[in-house]
Amino acid sequence: MSDNLIPVNTMGYYDEETKQWVPIDAVALKSENNRFTADDISQNFNKIGDIDAIKATGNTLSEKIISEFNYRGINISWLGAKGDGTTDDSSVFSSIESTYQDNVFDLAGKTYVVNSFPNKNKYLNGYFIIDGNKYFSGYVSSFQTGNSNIIIGNNAAKNFRPGDQYKGIAGHNIIAIGENALSNASEYTKNTTAIGAGALFNNKYGVYNLAIGLQSQYYVTGVQGDAFKGTRNTSVGDNSMRFNKDGYSNVAMGRNALQTNEKSLWNTALGAAAMSGYAPLNLDSKTIINNSPQTAGYQVAVGTNSLYWSNGIGNVGVGVNAGREIKNSQRNVAMGYYAMSQLDSDVSFEGKQRFFPSIQAGYTWIGQDITLTHIGHTFIVGQNLSLALDGGEKFSTTVKSITVDTFTVSTTQTAQNEISGMAQVSEYYTTTGTYVWKDNNIQVSMGNHPFQNGYKVLMSVGGREAIYFTVANATSSGFTVSTDIIGDESGAVKITEYSDTTPMAVNYDNTAIGVKAAWKMKKGSFNTAIGGLSLENNKGDYNTALGYMALKNNTTGNQNTALGYGALRFTTGGDEMKDISNSTGVGFNSRVSGSNQIQLGDGNSTPYSFNALQNRSDFRDKADIRDTVLGLDFINKVRPVDYKWDIRDEYVEIKEDGTVITHERDGSKKKNRYHHGVIAQEIQKVIEAEGIDFGGFQHHELSGGEDVMSIGYTEFIAPLIKAVQELSAKVEEQAKEIAALKKA
């Protein structure tokens, strides 16, 4: 037999390498009643198609096929639905809804009559007729349109089913774009837009809301049956209005803008962190915790960090860091870079007294030296500390020299021009300790601490971001705080701030307009500062300053009015005007020597008026009225003089940076013209010698002012009138005597 022929009645295959037919057992391709040829097998497999193209999981062909169909969606007709637009398929869908949940069903482009909108599964590619009205099924994978809605993204509006409330083409008018955007939207949600992952995530009943940004308005829910709570909010920026729940009619634009607001209304915050509050990462380093839940409304914040903490009513902050530290103070207006930025800085968010292991200090940077001012500081030469200038990055340095109220440090950088501002001085005194964290409690061990039950501490646990905790179970060696995060660890804690339980006064109705106007003012009410650095250090009330650096140094003074560049910045002697009250200075660098004074201009100024100054002289405003005891005898003791002005004040030079230089009084400032009057010291001797009280003499030093004497010349009028009357009486008497002599 030839090698290349297969034997009769045998089966086998041809081996190309050996060039021979290899017999095989025919049983492998034969059953008792059936035989298959190669052609038979090929034809059957061609009917099945390309099995390898099925990507679904499964160990058998049938498992793969079932899995593939489940992946692509279940054809509703398999379950008995007709979809002819006439037959009632309600019972079929009722069975589907009770059997399946969150599955995808292909409606095959048909229309199904049902008695209610099915909402437990996702129905694509079809329509429903309910009460005679036709609705689009609403779900097309992660992209849905129709019925006035646009839904794009994984789990975007995942619970929402069009047609639950509106009929016809009106729809709910919602736009949800982004993973988990409007994830909990319901049949009550309408006219709402969420763009960004997690935007309006919890919104269920809120309407007319617009949120753009990562988790913008994440917690807003609205209230069923309430037309306002949780509605009409607009937010643009990651985490903007994140914690808002019931607040309404708010506008926030910028990352973290209005982030911690929960219930307030009618706020406008424009700028990164405008009215953001403090919301650090929780101890799990994943979730964000609201450490300052804001509830106050009617506020406007424009600019980065403007009204950062504010929880007061009616505040306005316009400019970077304007009104940054305001807590519960109300009706304050701050406009300008750092304007009123320190008001309430010694007040906690809860309105209690606040303490810092770090401090704020004003600074002046000249060359490589930075001089910081902090009244009564305790720094020593060689002490290490950390500085942050005007909110910038921290850097380490060492104290090189000190005075009673200042300390100077060096830096490797050189200031080309003089720079001034506010510095945060920290790490010179830091409260540290250790902790053991079990379950939801953290036991802190710390010797010689000042904390009592109810105090709040800003504490970093194990190097994490600092969080405000409430102190409990305080002893001399430690205390306990609680957290909603379960833990089991130990390590070190660091406390950078705390507040006690002492309520702090609320500050009202301050206005600061200008760069750093009233920027160091920590407390005070009813003050107005218009102009850069005006009322910079104020702590008093009812002060008005208009002009650059007007009333700049006032601290505890009240009821002062300053108009003009540097007005009432210094006293007549060149000292900073800090505690003078009820004084008015009008004009460039106008100065007074004490309280209850009015100064118009300086020694070079001459007041002009078309009419005489009127002195109030109403009988109803006077008491203990008597005929004056001062007359001719008093006047005869007064020496009238001519003189030229050589005013001491003019030898006090005030530099642009506030440096005061007192020059020797050498006559170089003497005026040319003679004036006419009296010498105050001579009047003082007369009244002391006579034992009388002359109201025209004033020694300012006696009322807490400076060593300046002044004369009120109008007070001479009454004694002069009396003197004339006495002279007139003598003249009449002499005239009578002369007449009698002539008759004789």
C-alpha cells in the first residue's frame, strides 16, 4: 500500500513532517447512532459564530452568553412585556421592580403602558405611557437627555427618574454633569444645575440651585414642603458652599468660598476662601470636618480671605484679607487690602476669649533687619522663633536686639525699600504633649497646661492638620478630647491656639476704607476710618479719621475726629497720640496736647471766617450766675505784650515712616510778624497770687495732657467790661466832684 494513502475504513490525519497518514481511533468522532464528518463540524460551528469574541466571564458557553446579555441589558420582551403602546404592561413591570434592582433593561425602542413610572432599575431605549402621557424612559447609560434634563457621569442623578412629577415636555429641568453630581436627586428636584464630581451630592428637595466645582454645595438637601430652605444658591469653585444645608439665596464664587456656611441666607462671597471658615481634614486624613459652622447672613465678601471667619450679621469685606478675623461682630464695613483685618482676632469663633502661643506683631523691614513691635513682649536676645510676614511662608530667625516694646531679627534677604506690615510670630512658645488614642477618645498628657473643661484647643494630633477640639476631663497632667474617627495609636500633640469660656463683647458699626485702614483694630464700635493706615491701632469707640494715617496711633481714646493727612497721629510734643479723647484735629498733621481740644491746622495756618465765632451764652445753660469778681484790679495786673511766634511744635519733625526727631529750639522757626496778647505763665502767677480762678487760663498737663499753657482770650471780655464799668463809675464820680468844685 502506498505511504500517502489512508487505509480503507480507518480514520486519521496526515503528518506533514513524516509525509504519512496516522490512523486514530474512530470512536473519538463516533457515537452509537451518529457520525460527523469534518464538513459537518465546520458547518455547525459557523452557525455559532466567533466564540472568542464574547468577552463576558463564564466557564461554559451558556454562562458566557447569559453574562454578555446581562452586561448589555435585558430585553424587556423576554419577560413578557408587549410594548405596543396599547397593552397594559403594568403587571410585568411590577414584577420586574420587585425582582430586580438597579439593573439595565432594554426597551427595544417600544412604548409600554404602565400605571406608574418604574424607578428601581434603569430603562433605556424606549418610552412609557402613564395616564395617557408619553415619557422618555430617561436612562441612556451614563449619558441621559430628554424631558428637559441632561445627566452625564457615573452615578449622576442616579436616583432620579423623569416623569415622577411633571407631565408632557416640562420635565424637571435638571443638569447633572460629573461623577455623583446630584446623586440623590429625587422627584422633588427641579430647575437645578450641578457640574463637577459630587456637586449637590445630597440635594433632594432643594430647587433653583446652581453648583459648579468639586463637591460644591455637597451637603445641601433642602426641606420637603419648605419653599426656601436649601434653595436658590449659586456656587462656583471646588468646595464652594460645601457644608450648606438649609441656607438659601447665597452666592459663592472661588475655591472654598462660603465653605462652612450651614444655614445662613443672602450672603455673597467672591474670591478664594472668601467667608470660607476653617474646614481641615479630619483625623482620618480623608474627610473634611467643619470647624466653624457659619449661620449668620446678609454679608458681602469680595477678595481672597475676606470675612474668612465671619459669623456676624451685615458685615462687608472688600479686598484681600478685609475683615478676615471678624467672628460675631456685626454691621462692619471693611474695604481695602487688609482693612479691619484684625477685628475680633482675640475672639474665638464661638465668641469666647482667644489665646495664642503665637502672637501678631507689626513690623518694619529695613535692609536685612526686621524690627517688630509688641507691647510688653518677653523675648530675649538669642531666642529662636519663626516668622511669617503678611501671611507668607514661615522662616526661622533669632532675636538680635530688644527694647521694652520691640525686638529685632535679621534675615538673609535685603529689602530695597522700607517695608511694613503684620507678622505672625510663632514657635517661641508652643504647648506640646503626648497622646493615646483609643476608639473615639484621645487622652492627652501635658504638664502645667492652662486648659479647663469646656476650653477649645487647636491641636495637631500625630502631625496631622490641626483641628479644634473641646477639652474634657481636665486634670493637672492632661485632658481628653473626642473625635468621630475610631483610632488606636499614640504619639505627640501640638497646640497652637486655645480659647476659654469667657464671653467677649460684640463690636458694631465700624467702617474702614483704605489700604490697611484700621487693620490692627482688635475691638471698638462706631468708628470710621477712611484712608490708608487710618485708625490703625484703634481699640476705642466713636472715633472718626479721614486721611492717610489719621488717628493712626490711637488705642484707647474715644470720640476723636481727625481730618487730614496724619491728623491727630501725634501730640504737640511728638508723642504718639494713644489715649486722648474728645479731641478734633483738622488739617495736615494737626496735633493736640490733650483731651477735649480742637486744633485747626498748624502754626502756619490762619483760620478765616466771614462771621465771628459764636459762643453759646443761653441763660438756660448756665448755673450759679454772679457778677464777675474780676475787674479793673485784675486787668491792671495783666501785662499786655507784643511777640513773635517761635512754636515748639515746629521743632518736632515727623518723617514719612513715622520717625519723630526733636530739634533744638534755636529760633530758626521764628515768625516775622508781631502779634499781641499776654503770657500764660504771667497770668498763672496773677491768679495764684490773688487766689482767684480765671477760666481763660489752661494748663493742659493738669488734665492728662502735655506741658502746654494756653489762654482763652474771650474770657478777658467780662473782666474788661467790668473794668470799663468801674472806670466809668470813677469818671462819673470825678465829673460830679469837678462840677461841684466849679460851682463853688
